[in-house]
Amino acid sequence: MGFRLMSNNENIQYYVIESFNKSNKVDHLFSTRIGWNNNNFSKNISKLFNVKEENIVFSNQVHGTNIGYIKDIEKYKNEIFPKGVDGLITDRKDIVLVTYYADCVPLFFLDIKNEIIALAHAGWRGTVKNIGGKMVDLMVNKFNSNPKNIFIGIGPSIGPCCYEVGENVYNEFKKNYSFYEELFVTKKVNKWYLNLWEANRILLYNKGIPNGNITVSNICTSCNNDKLYSYRKENGTQNRMISAIKLKH
Ligand SMILES: [Zn+2]
């Protein structure tokens, strides 16, 4: 099972995670550039999830590891979460969580038993600080999740084929993780290609998430620039893609 490209009758295209669909617990998507722009996120989600725009909450991302718990939609109606957070979590069925991307790794979380959903934005900084693992800890400690019931999607982002990084990034991973060598391929002096998908997969597996519960998209934003926006490929585009998720009633 993997990520699958879908389209509605107006040719709004988006990816879904097959294991999440199979659970029948959530509406969710990762947007593309086909039928989407920075101004129609709420409108499209409202249409695709059949939910009011005021039930959508957006993150205000700062490349950190803070996570916002949305326990009450009244405060946030179709607005941005007030604090700088790179993750959102909820147990409410009337809330749509949304986070933004343009090469960083989108992480989707679903506890199929306790019905908890979450999203996290993991660029190299968020990955090296293990925002994914932090989210699993929060699900276990606050929501009593068993890691065996948590399903995870690692969505489209810049891939190991295209994500060239310098010594500062290499050294941060080397300093923090014994398995860092598995994440890098070097082709030039002091330049490496970093595999953020594998970094996040290993970190989540180390938190007790079974490999069979983790779906890696293996879809590179830069290689698939016809379908997806890429900050690097497009020299700092302002266009964004979103992850969105909502528990079904
Ligand atoms: Zn690529």
C-alpha cells in the first residue's frame, strides 16, 4: 500500500494514504498544484470533506517541534493556531487540521483505536529534533495510544534524489543519531544527499511503530514539479501544498 493520486469531478487532484482510507476513520489529503492555490485551501477542503470552512484550523509553522492540541473549535474557527507550532493534534471529530509544505516532509498520524489524528511538518530541522517521535510520545502519554495502533504516512517532499545539503546539516544528524550514515549519499566534497523519508521512518520505528503501519510516499516534490510545488526547484516559490485530516463522524 502507498499514496494514491485522486481527483474529484472538477479535477482537483490530491494524494491519499491507502492504509488510512482502508481504516475508514478519516478524511485526509495531501494537495497538489492541480486545482489548488494558496487562496482556495479552505474552499477545496470544505468541498472534498463536506465540512464547514469554520471547522478548519491552520498551523503557524516555525521549524520547531511544538505541537498544538486543538480541543475546542470555537477558539480557532477557520483560523491560524495562535502559537508557533509544527504539529497539530486532536481527538475531536468536528475539526480539520491543516499544515503547510513546499519540500519539507509531511507526517500524518492516525490512532485507529482511540481515534486520535495529528499532522507534523518535518524539514531537516524538525527531523533532527524528531518532531515525529515527539508526536508519538504525546499520543502515548496524553491520549493513551498504543504505538501498534498508530498508522503513519510520510508524504511527498524533496527526496534523496534531489535534496543536497552541506556540512552543517550532515553534522547535526551525525551528532544526534548513530544511524546517520544510512541517511546520506555523498557525490561531491562536503555535499551530501539526505534521505528525510528514511530518517523519519527510522525515528518512528524506534518509537515502537511497526514497519507495516508506516507508509512512505517515495514521491519527490522536485522530480514531480509538474504535479507538486517545490521550494528548491522553483527558487523559493511562495506556493504551498497542505496536509489535511479530519476524523469521520
Ligand atoms: Zn527528486
